[in-house]
Amino acid sequence: MKHLTAKTKELVLNSTLEEKISYLRKQKWIPYPQADKIMAKLEDLKNYPTVDRMPNLLIVGETNNGKTALINKFYKKNNPYIREGEYDIVVAPVIVVQAPAEPDEKSFYNKILEMLNAPVIKSENPDFKLRRIISLFKKLEIKLIIIDEIHHVLAGSPLKQRVFLNVLKYLSNELKISIICVGIRDAFNVIQSDSQLANRFETMILERWKNNQSFLQLLINYEALLPLENPSYLTENSIASKILAMSDGLIGEINTILIKAGELALKSGLNKIDHKILDNIDYVSPEDRKKILRRNIL
Ligand SMILES: Nc1ncnc2c1ncn2[C@@H]1O[C@H](COP(=O)(O)OP(=O)(O)OP(=O)(O)O)[C@@H](O)[C@H]1O
Ligand SMILES: [Mg+2]
């Protein structure tokens, strides 16, 4: 079982079918080159010395293509910790907030306060909220703020957009920390629309997957974690192209396909994924889902 990691091999040898299926369905992190690159960039920004114009980053990708999984992975490596000493101090190098669905600065501040486990006082004036946030950020020695789903707050009227962009600028200038915005392509367009922000943000993209070396590397890494006794040779050209075509190039779909195929491979006793298994899983590609929806609506 050279195709498996030591841990997966042990699991294959010592687990029941149910245990293998349960492991298969568990959320896993499969490394891939672009994620490593973005993760290295985030690490670099976290350690960046304080300068007047802190560099910021915008991570753009289509829906279901691994943005949130990536920042969660980074956050896990950078959890808050206690610096022991005369006074034990809580240090939180990174904070992750979900942008509120409403493009409104007050809800945004509330989200940040919630993340910091600070009291959220509904009637509090936004300026006071902001002052509390700034003081908490300094106290916790926060180096990076990651704002996921940034396109929500940038999707409002031009006036609301402007207010929010000013909040980002203010946070960046006042706190001298790097801001990481994460979202779909719309976010890129809005940030580009403000020249002051555009030149403070570098953009990194999570492209749709293509049949290239990165994709093959992802499949190799994935296969090593599938609890299947026999090698599937997922990188074999026709299997790799098939998975890619079924998935529409989105990592969330690749993940779903491999879980379903792995499960069928286990239940069928074949213990590997091949063309036949892929043809027989209960899976509808995103493109076909859209077609079905259109057909049913029209
Ligand atoms: N590196 C990875 N290894 C394994 N699974 C992954 C990986 N990256 C993403 N996934 C899976 O793909 C799915 C979609 O990922 P994610 O939620 O990060 O997408 P997203 O880009 O944030 O989408 P949205 O814009 O809709 O929020 C999730 O189920 C996630 O577990
Ligand atoms: Mg997401």
C-alpha cells in the first residue's frame, strides 16, 4: 500500500467498513501548490514589520473553490495562545471574521466584537464600537485580520460601498495591520474601483482547476488519504480528465466526487476508484444542476 500515508494505511488495515466510510467523509485538508503559496504569503504578512502603509491581500476565487477552507487552515495554525509571564497575556495573531450580509459598518463592527468575545451593545454608537475594536486589537497584538465573504459588504449601493471602503482604509491606517479580504470576483472589481485601496492590495487567485501539474499533485495528495486498499492511479490521464470534467474545475466538487467514489469503491469491495465507479456514483455536476434548474423553471 505504497500509495497511502502511514496513518491511512494503518486505518485501512485496522478498521471496519463503517469506520473507513466515516473517515472518508471527514473534512480533510489536502495540500496543493497554490494554497501553499497563499499560505506562505499570509505567513509573510503576519510577520511584516509595522510600516505606515501595511501591505494587504485580496484572495479571489469562485464559489466552492477552497477560499474559506484555506483561511481556516491558516487560522488553525495561528490560534490565540497565552504568553506566559508575570501577567499571562492572551495573544491572537490572526482573526477571521465573516463579513455581514448587510453592507453596513455597524454590523461589521458587531461581527468583529463577537469574534473577539467582546460584549456587543446594540445601541452603541459605531465610533465607540470602532474605538473598542482598536483598543482590543492592540491588546491582543493582532497582526492580520481576515475578512471572508467580503463581496457581501461590497455589494451595497455606491454610497454604502464607499463607507465600507473607508472603514477598511481607516483600520489599515490606524492599526497598521494587514487586512486580508477574501471573496468572489466582484470583490476584486470594487477594490479596484478605489485607487487608494487598489494600490494597497495585492491579489492572489484561486483559479478553477485545469488539467495541469497542480491538479495531478492534488490528486496524488488526495489518493494518499483515501482509505482504499488498492491504488486507483487517479493521475492516470483519462481518470484525471474525467474527474476534472465532472467537477467543473471546482475543488468542492472534486472533494464531493472523491468522497462518493471512495464510498462506492469501499462498499463494492473493489477498493479502488476507476471509470466504472465514477460512472456509477450518485452525482450531478454543477453544469447539469444548472440545466435541470433551468428546465424546471422555464
Ligand atoms: N484543500 C482542500 N482539501 C480538501 N477539501 C477542500 C480543500 N479546499 C476546499 N475543500 C472543500 O471544498 C469545499 C468548498 O470549499 P470552501 O468552502 O473553502 O469554498 P469557498 O471558495 O469558500 O466557497 P464560497 O465562495 O461559496 O464560500 C468544502 O467542502 C471544503 O471542505
Ligand atoms: Mg467561503
